[in-house]
Amino acid sequence: MLSGRLASRLLFNLVISIRQIHLNQSSHNIIFPRPVSQHRQITKMAATRRSARLSAVSDATKVVEIPIPPPPVPPAKTRKRKAVAEDTAKDSAKETKPAPSTPRKRRLLKADPSEPPATPTPQAAALIAETTSTPNKPKPVAINRLADPNRTNALLLSPQTSRIISSSAPSAQAPGSPSALPLEGMKFTPTTTTTTNLLEEACAHLIKVDARMKPLIEKHHCRIFSPEGLGERIDPFESLASGIISQQVSGAAAKAIKGRFVALFNQDHANGSEESTVHLLEAEEDTKKGKFPTPSQVAATSLETLRTAGLSQRKAEYLQGLAEKFVSGELTAQMLADAPYEEILEKLTAVRGLGKWSVEMFACFGLKRMDVFSLGDLGVQRGMAAFVGRDIAKLKAKGGKWKYMTEKEMEEISGRFKPYRSLFMWYMWRVEETDVSTLE
């Protein structure tokens, strides 16, 4: 009886349990009441799981900041050679070829406006002694004449008549003989100075004063004062006009302008034909195509016509003013042959366009006077500084007109070479072409 009740009780409980499980599977919203302790435990477990899920979500959404490395510092630019890199750096450099670099441009030094410009060298001054000759005309034979280092030794041509003029001073003329004729039959003493031995005597004097001149003289032959140079016939008007034309232009440009200037006065231009204009524009830059114009021709030509040769307005005025001086007789070839140097310097510097340096170059290269010295020539100043052993490279950056040597020093040194300072000046232009160590 008791066991039957127990069995029925167990069966009832089993049915109830099966029914409860079935109800739980069919509907999750139906929650059967639980004991309080069990409910608290379940709530605590749910909260723990929820917090774990929230922490996991926050960890997943958290932004990780990765530190950015600083940009590489470029290597410092130095002029020294870079040290040899390691083997790994060499391998990487071989793989990546560097981009070609553009070479640096050279800096052009601007001329200092406060510093006086360098005066022309003998190459530019050579146009003064260059004469215009007609084609196929033989050069004159050198004539042995008396010479004087203190007077004009050139054979001058009268600009208007082309008559030969030479110095009529007593010291430069044989008694009873025309000044321009050769001195045939005369007996010369060993001390007689002629155009044949003038250069030889002058060179001997320079070496006697300073033995360092000997290497310069042996290396460079001065044709200006040689018998051939002294035998050339010089038109003083052409020589002075050439000096004006060559001012502030290169030697090639001066020669081209002079050629066009001579072409203005050829026969075609004088006839006024239309071909003259074409001939003028297409003329070769050559001063030997025709005879140099006379002062009267230049004085009678308008400034506009003179400027067509390539002359500036001011140079055209200078040439016309010079021509008028010769036409009026204020300047003559005879005066330039006979007058002392001081008088020539005074009269020529009074002409517009002729400065002291231009007159000094004319006296040296045109009149062939042996005792001319230009203190204002920067090339001579530089050559004298090198001649006495000064460092030209350091003095060049000094600045100023007398940066190589003072005017007083130039006067003192050149004064020792009188009366052949023209030749000494010519060699000072050549000093830097010779090894200075051989002069010491």
C-alpha cells in the first residue's frame, strides 16, 4: 500500500517535470517562479556576462595610435668630400642612380662704378699708328735719318697735301740737307744717333739702368722704334682721328668703324650715285680700301653723314672739330714735328675729344717720341708693380685708381729711364707675359 503511493507520487512528479520542460521549450517568455537565492545567483551571473561583453566590445573598438617616425634629417651641405659610406650604402647607391645635377653658374663680378676703367692696351692704341694705304702700293724703304729721343722721330705727312714733313730742329737735321732726304755721304761718329741705331741705344740704356730689363728686351722686339717703324709715314690727322674712333670700343669694332668712315669719302660717294649707299652698307671692314679723307673733306661733311659710318653723335662732333683745327692752321704737321712735347700736349688736349691719355699715345705711337710716359695707364701701373716684385693678385682686390702703385712711385721709377721712357712704358705692358722670377 505504501509502496503504491510512493510509486504514484514519483510518477506524478515525473509527469509534472516533463510538462514543465515542455512548457519552457515552447515559450521562453514564461518564467516560472524560482527561489530567491537561485534568482540572485542567476542575476549576478548575467551581470557578469554582460560586463564581459561590454569590455570585449570596448577593446575591439579602441583605436591604437601608432607613433609616426620623424622625417629624416637631410645631410648638411659641405664643400669637403663626403666620407666613404659603408658597404650596404654603396650597394643601395648602385641600385638607385642619382638624378643629374645642374652645374652652378659662375658669378659675374659687377664693375665698381667708383673705380676708373682700365685704359686701353697697346693693342687698342695700335690703331693710332696704323695708316690707310692704297692697294698695291709698296711700303716705303727705311731711310737712315738723324734721330733725337727728345723730339719727333716720325716722318709726318701733311694732311692736305701729303707732303713729307720731318723735324727741322738743328739736332735732328744735317747741315745744308733737306730734313726728309737720306743722309748719304755723311760721316757719323760712334755717338751719332740715327733712326738705324735709335732702338739699339735705347735698349742698352734700359739694361744699364736696371739689369732686370734684359729678359724682357730679349723676348719682345719693339717694332715701333725700329728702323722699319721709324720709316713709316704718319698722317697726324688720321692718327688723331683714329684715336677718337677707338675710344670706348674694342679694337675690332674700331677698325670696322674706321673702314666705313674711309668708305664715306670714296669716289662713288663723291659723285652722289645710288650705288654709293649700297657700297657703304656692304663695304668690308678694312681700312686699306681707300685714302683717308683730308680735314677739309671731313669739315665739309654733315654730322648726319658722318654718323652713318657707325659713329656716335659726340664722336662725329669731335672728328669735325679736329678737322676744323687743321683747316684753320691751328694744328699743322710741321708744328707737331718741331714743337716740344709740353706744347704739343697743351694744344692737343685743348681739342674736344682728346684727353691726356689719347695725346700721350699719339706722341708715342704716332710721333715716335722716345720720352713719353703715361702715369694714368692702369696697364703700365700693373706692369711696374709686377716688375718690382709685388703680388698683383692681392693688389687687384684692393680697389682705387692707384691700387698697384702710387703716382709718386711711378714717377720715381720711370724717371731713371729718361730719355727713353716710351720704350720703358712699352715693356711694362709686356711684363706679365714674362716669368717675373727671371727678372730677379
